[in-house]
Amino acid sequence: MALQEDSGDDFSSIGYDSLLLHLSWIENSFIAWALDTLFPPEKTKRRIYSPLSLLKLAIPQDKKGVSYRTLVSTLSAEECIAVGLKEITPGQFRIPCASTVHYFVRNHLSTSGFETLMLTLGKMACKQIRGATGIMDSPPIPAVIHDLFAEFNKHYGQKMYKLHIFHYGPFPLAAIFSNGCDYDGHFASDLTDKVFPMDPILKKLLADGGYDSFDVHSYLWYKCKIIPLISFRKNAVLNLEGTETRINHWVNKLWAEGGDVHAPLSEKLEFLCEQGREEQVGAYVRNQNLLNPQFEEERKERGSCERTHSHMKATCNFEVKGIRNEAKDLYMLKRFVSYQVILFTNMVRGMTNIHCSSCYI
């Protein structure tokens, strides 16, 4: 058994799989390469614990109901070897204390490091999932009533924060943490910019009414070359500037800048976006949704992201209670990355339902 003074509940008789035993894929993945880039080997030779070992120990404690005390008190020799801990004597391993892992997360990896890991995992997932529906959504992160920094959201009737997420099929690719009353549409471009280099093959792109604006419509169309299916109000009407006649009018008006009314419509829309007419292009894209009789039918898949959000919150601890305000962004991102790691582990294991995480302790 490992050297440590902590004690906790013993789960050894339950028969569940250990998540630590299934994280060996990280060692030969782009995650290990990203860690080597963040922490060059020549600078970590004197460290007792490798960054990879500390990351492996930091991931399971984000699962709901799993503390670091519980984690280290149930480590087996096999798990210690899988993590990469040093064996001092036969059956005795050197295990980092909680403050060592915390210091690594807070001061060494920090927000920028977890951002790199999140984008790396997203790129790896896009290579595994070739063609899926993209969904943008902003699930609430409830805050306690005495949280001085949380804003009260009238729609949800509570103090809260938000986590803006871009889903790609069953896998969440990227997330941005924000205040509870921030407008969702402001984060659409940032999310898209994070996801675009991952090269996802989007069959559809869905979003709720919180992203309904001409600027968001035009930006998503320009970046993804797909008409985003964004919910609109019941009293929404067609916009005159978004008709093909007005599109041709402005392309012709900008002939000196290279406008060609005889070019394909997609090229004319791209041209207007590049000439500062994004709002007009957004009006055209939104008009297409208003004219689409199958619009509601095509948007039915959006409900799948709500199930993912429920599973995400049931799997990992996304509560902000007890976290200092300046560290909330870091720990929400860390927990999001931990959730990504759990899902990707299931993908590596060949599970049909990658959202099955109840088998891990």
C-alpha cells in the first residue's frame, strides 16, 4: 500500500473500475505532448512528481463524491504504477499530498494550461467523431444566495454563473465561464474561434434563442459555411435587407471593391461579410430559417445537449461554493477538462455510450 497518513472509506469491495487504470492512453497522446510543451523535460528533472502523474491524480477528484483523501486512501499498487508514482520499497509508493496537487493545478497548469488541454482534447475528439451535429448552449451554474459576486438571473430566478459550451455530437469541445446575466451571443464568436481549428465536420449547427442576432448568424455562417439553426421569437418577421435583391444591390454598389453580382450567392455573402456588411448577411441567413418549413423538425436534436449537461453535472462537481472569485474560472475549466477526459477514456475503450461514467470510482 502507498505511503500516506490520510484515511477514508474503502471502496475496494464494490467491484467498480478504477478510472486511474484507464488513463494510460494519455501517455501516448497529444495530451502528453502538450504537457511536455508546457513543462519541458529538462526543467522537470528534479521534480519528485511528473506533471503527467499530478494531472492523473487531479482528474478523479473532480468526480462528485470523490475527495483527494478518499482517492489516495484507496489507491492500489497497480493504480500507483499506472499513475507513475515512485516505488520506495516493495508495495510502498511516494504519494503527493493534496497541497502538492493543488499547487500544481493552481500555479503551474493554471487557466492557460487547462485551456491548452481542453483544446487538445477537443481536437482529438474531432478526429474520432467524423461528422456530427454542433450545438451551442449556456447551462446555468447555480450559486449560493450569499455569493457576493454572482448575479441574479430573472429568467432562472436564482443567483448563478454560466458555462457556454460548444458540443460536437456527444462530446463537448470547448467551454467559457461567465457571469450569470451575460448575453449568450457575445460568446458565440469566441467559442467558434476555439472550435474552428479543431476541424469538426458539422452536419448541422444548433443554438437556442439566446444566440439570436444578425451578427451571430453571419459569423457562424462565415466561419462554418453552414446555416445555423437558431431559435427565433414567435413574432419574428422577414428582414428586407436580407433578401437576395438587396444582397445584389449592395454587391453591385461595392463593385469598386470587387463586387460581382454574377458570382455565386455564397461568394457574394462572403464578400459582404468582408466589406463590413455582416448584419445584412445575418439578416439573410436568419430569413432562411424563417422560410424553412422543416425548421423545428431539424432542431429536435438540440435536446441532446440538455441530457449532456445533466450528465456532466451529475458526473463532475460543477459547484462554485467555497471557491474564491478569482479562481472560479480556473476550477470550472479544470472540471470541464476532467469531464472531457472521462468521455474520451470511454471513447478509447470503445464504449457505445461514452456518457457511461457510473462504472468509475
